[in-house]
Amino acid sequence: MALTNQDYLDRWEESKPTPVETPMTPEQIKATQGTRLSEDAPWQTYDLGGDNDPALAAAIEEYASRVSDAKPSNQTQEEYCRQKEAADSQVAQYQWVRPEEYANEGARIGHIMHTSVFVKKLRDAGVRCWTRPHPQAGKITLVIQRETHAPEVGCWLQNGYCPELSIMRFDDHGIPTVEKYRGWRTALLQLILKSAISQEKAEEVFGKAPVTPEFHRYNWMLQQFRSNGNRLDA
């Protein structure tokens, strides 16, 4: 015999749990439920118990005695400057680029080029290359294949519009941390150094780099590469 909708409703009503009788009053039940039914916010009624814990009260008082909003003394500021100058001098010998080289960001922007245009120019120059996703956001990986060699990573590119030269970020000691924006000539230089494209072909397709202070490092590295017989090792 098929059950009707009413039969299902009756079974549903019959299966519901039976309320358990309790001797507790509504006020007592509310007290066991913490702040869930309270009209006051939890942070207004929460008690750390500091008044009843002498050890905690003493620790809070001791900490407050060591914290001050007062302005540092001249002696403290002078010592901080001395320590910073010493740290800057110590790490200077490990710097491979310096903030003053990257100070004129406007001149480093140069000729802006989109990544897709850069890759197309490489292919037009005869470079076998393609892109694939990069694990970091805002970047893409350029894969190259030289003659009969297996495919390899040529460099990473900034995804989208790129300045001509890279713009760096520096920490408080003037040490470079990451590239704020990667320049397309930075990528091109890496491909030249890996012999994925010759300097002559690169200059034919992308043009020669300007001879300005901002392009000094780029031109200097190309000159060293040529002087070493188009090789990276000595």
C-alpha cells in the first residue's frame, strides 16, 4: 500500500524527540549559555581575573613600567644612526647594484613594451620560445629551445606592460631585495648571455640601448660578454 503525504507527515511528527523536563528556571538556563543570549558584548563582560590574581597584576604592572611613549633621547638616536652606518658599511661590499644606479626611475622606464610584443619579436628574430605559467603572480616563464638542445627556462617575464630597464626595491641598508618591475631589456640581456639570441640580432630587432648612465650596467655587461668571446666564463 502506497503511503500518502499525510502518512509521511504523521510519521515525521511521531519521530520528533520528546522534550526533557528540567527543574532549571529560564534564568538558570541563560546563565549556563555564557554570553550567547546576553545583550552585552562579550568584551564588555569578559573578566581576566586580574583583581583576583596577584601574580598577573604584578606582571602587568612590571610590563607597564618598561613601556614608554616618550620620544627617544638624543643619545639613543645618535647610537641608532651609528649602528645603522656601521651596518650599511659592512653590507656594502656584498652589493651587486646600488640605489643610486636606480634612482632615476623615469629614465629607466624608457620604451614600454608589452610581454606579448616582446615574445613575438623574439620569434620573428628566429628564437624558438614560448611561455608557460609562473608560480608567482604577475610573472610568466619564458621557455627557449636552442638548436638541438632540450627546452630550458630562458628567464621570467613581467606579465603585461614592461619598462625598458628593471626597477628595483631596496631595504633600509640599500641592499636590493626584489625587482619592483622587470624590464624587457633585462630579459633580453639574459637571453643574449645564454646565447639564445646574438647581440647583433637583438639590436637589429629591438634597437641599440641608449648610452646613458641608466643603461651603463646593461651596456657594460654586453661589452664584457663580447670581450670574453661571447662566453660567460673566463
